[in-house]
Amino acid sequence: MFVYRYHTGSIPESHITTIGLDFVPTTFNSPDGTKVPVKIWDTAGQERFRTLTHGFYKQANGVIIAYDVTNEESFNSVKIWLQSLEKHANENIFKVLVGNKIDLIEQRKIPEEEGRKKAAEFNMAYFETSAKLGKNIN
């Protein structure tokens, strides 16, 4: 839903989990007004799809690793994704860690500070978002 929200500015009426890979061509409007064409590859987070992403890492200029702040398993998978990046991506790839679903305040299991600490450990930028509310998506 994160990529869909970024691309369309809305959320779908019914959410379908990414299976394998999904591709979204879009345009990023930089702060200086430059329009930059961007190809966003949304990959499934499940382990069975992880090997599909290796071929895309070498071509990527940046990667967003998103986890669900209400799901400890999702957060624990961040390290596995980062290990995969170290093996298969350009060493200068720009990395961002995103804690998503911050709108689910009562169900939150991963404190913001833990996310920031993980990002700092791997020299990554860090953001928290809510695709549902559209918070910090752009």
C-alpha cells in the first residue's frame, strides 16, 4: 500500500499484498522543482520471494526497506534484507529504513527509538509513515 499511496496519492478500496514483484513508473518532484523519472519496484517481503530481488539491486540507486511497526517479525527481517543488500547491491546504494503503519497506535510493538537505532547502526536515513493516512509518504 505504501508504493500505491506514493504513486496515486490515495489508498485502494481493497488491499492486495504484493506477490513477487510489482513495478510502478512515476515522477519524483525534487525540492528544486526538477521532475525526475523514477521506477519503483515493490517486492514482496516474504522469504520465498527474496531471491527475486537480487537481480534488481545492482541497477538500483536507492532502496527503501519498510517494516510494519506492529509486527516484530517484520522488524527482525530488516537485518536479513540488509545482509542481502550487502551481498548483491552496489556498496554506494542509498538506503532508507521506514517504519510503516504508525496510525495503529494501540497495536504498535516497535518503538520509534528502536527503528532509529537500527537505521543508525546501518548508516541509513529513517522515517516513520502511515500509508493509510498518507503521512510522510512523499
